[in-house]
Amino acid sequence: AAGALHPAPHTQNGQAPILPGDKRGNNHQDPRQQRSNVIVSSANESNAPSSTAARPSSAAANQQTQQSAATIEEEDRLTAIHPREVMELSQHTSEVFMCAWNPRFTNLIATGSGDASARIWAINGKDASGGCRQSILLPHGHDSSDKKNKDVTTLEWSSNGELLATGSYDGVARVWSRNGELRQTLKGHRGPIFSLKWNKRGNFLLSGSYDKSTIVWDVTGEVGFVKQQFSYHFAPALDVDWKDDLTFASCSTDKTVQICRVGLARPIKTYTGHADEVNAVKWDPSGTLLASCSDDCTAKVWDINSPRNEPKWDFKSHQQEIYTVKWSPTGPGSKNPNKVLLLATASFDGSVRLWNVANGSCLRILSRHRESVYSVAFSPSGEYLASGSLAGQLYIWNVGDGVHIKSFKGKGDIFEVAWNVEETRVAACFSSNVVSVIDFKKP
């Protein structure tokens, strides 16, 4: 469920109700816990004498696991980010679901929280010692009774950096100036908004909702209005992404991916290859390949120009649900056209995988996380990748050799990681109400 997240303490302002397709609640216990519980209970219930030959090997395996965990901890200590390289933004009063750096006014970062607010923070100086100059509160409710169900689940800056769109659990999308002034209130959905995206031109805003629909809003005038509402999914729409200024993809708990175009009454394409909820969709920089990932433990790459409705690639090696996918900012259509295009997949199995979509091979398995990985982000050059997991573990990896070069352990779960444009900072948002902004210097 894009935008809507995993075990979170119930907010004081009345946590939005847990919905199907919402990975935030206890209804979505980490599958590894479920599996280990089953293993433990079946071992306890089994009265059959265990074969003596089997015992030493399981003990040896256990010892090996402990040794590798100890090795990882030691290596993490050596690559640990120093506290003086971390700035903590701590004015939210509930979990922080989202963060986004402004693409043009690059010292600004926006955050969205379960406390019924978003904030825009102005970060000073070249590193953490500069501190935060100010934080502007963008309230999504006036008082405690009005704040119910107003968790800010998704947000995005327009490409010119002037406007911030926020989507919340009350089904309302809002558009703010970068100075924090509320410009537009967009009411049309009948359920929580899970995903919100600007088109490049900045005239349309696209939202995907629990109410099963996606809406394209025209936000060019004083008052935003519904340009077109698309109701082709049979279940909540979890993620949306623009291909170009008029064409977009959406995915749903109905297991399908739809490609729609403003002005056309029917979807251009419907992809039905997934066997479970589709959590995310992302177009590559050229707008020809679409990646999708699902609770069916697969990620698929679809070629929009292919007459076939089968995926070009079907990546099946993850052991558990894949929560998110990201393309590298490389290859045709990107700012780094001479570098190879890669796809990153992040899974509840604790691994991040990097795929070469030219030949469909898995280039790297990045497996240090011991918990579900919720977020990955390529740096603007495509040379580094940040990943964040439950239990507060963040890693920064060198994409070229798959080696982790930095590690950071925060309090609570990490819901999202994001790079600034200059590639000098990584932000991570936590269930413990804070955002950590971490200095990054190229090794």
C-alpha cells in the first residue's frame, strides 16, 4: 500500500482507521515473525524425538547466523555515521511517513506526519552543524477533533519547486506555496489518498485513493478542479505515476496495473500479470518501461511499446512482499544518459536487489538489513543508493560494487529515505516522530 504504512503507534489525534491494503496496522504483521512463530510452535508441538544427527547442524547454523550478525555489527560500527554528521528535525508529534527535498530551492525539505500536519524545513549551511533555520507548519486540521483521519500520507514538490502537494487520510489533496500558504483544497475522493504526483509541466496533479479511483486535477487557476476521474480499479488505488504530461499508470489491490490518458474514456492498457496487491508503479527516465511490484513477491517490467500484455521481465527471486521499486536516474532520458539503467527492488525479506533491465539479470543482492526494507532511493548521480528498514537501520551503498559505505541506526522504523539534489544529504523519516538529515561526502 503506497503511502500508507506499517506498525505505527496510534496517534493521539485519533489514528486513521486501518484499512485493507494499508500496511500500517497490526493486520500486516511482518511475515517473517509469522513464519518463525509457526516454526517455533510446530517444534514445541512435535513429540517425535529429533534425530541426533540433525541437532549439531542446526546448532552450527545458529552459531553461523550469530557470527555473521556479529560481523555485520562490527562492520556497521566501522562505517557508522558520526552523531555530529546528523541533524535531527523533531517538531512532529507523531510518526513521519514522507519526506521530499525541493528540486530547485534545494535547502528545503518537506515532511508529512500522522500528527495531521506537513512541515517545510529550511536547512542551513553545508553540513549538520548549520542546523535548521526555520520550520513552517502546514496544518491539516484546526483542533484535536478536526485532526482525526488527517494523517499526511503522501506529498510531492512540483518540478519548479514553487508548490507542494499533500494528500491525507481524509481524502483531501492540498496545494501549498513553498512559503507555506494554502493555495488550493481539492475535494473529490471519498477515501484516503495514498499517492499524489505532479506532471512535469505542473498543470495537472494526479491522486490515487482508497475509494478505487484516480483523479487528474487541473491546478492552473485560482481554484483547482477535477479534470477527469478514472474509476477502472475494483479495489483501492495504491500508487500512481506520470509517464508524460498526459499519460499515467496506476496500480491497485485488485492486482492490476492500468495505463490511462487524460481525455480518453478507457484505459490504454491493463496489465494483469500480478497474483496479489500491486504496491507501486514507476516509469523509467525514458518513459518506455514501467516497473511494478507486488505482495506476490515479484517485480515486473512492462514495455509500453510492446503489443504484448506480458511483462518484458518478471523478477521472482525475492522471498517476501516487495514494497517499493525505484529506477536509477541513468540511461536514456535521464541526466546521466551514458550510465546503465538499473531497477532497485526493496522487500520485506530484508534485501534490496539491483536489476539490469537491458538483459534481465540481477546485478547485486544488497542483504545487510535484518528487517523489512520500506524505502530505497538512488542518489542524483546514480552512483549511490540509500535504503531504510524497520528497526531504524539505514545504509548507503556504492552501486558500482554493492559495498555499503555508511550505516546509521535510528530509533523506530524508517518509512522513507530521500537524497537532496546536490547529493550531500540523505534524509530518513522515522516512526519515532523525527527526521534525521545525514551529511554525505563522497568517499
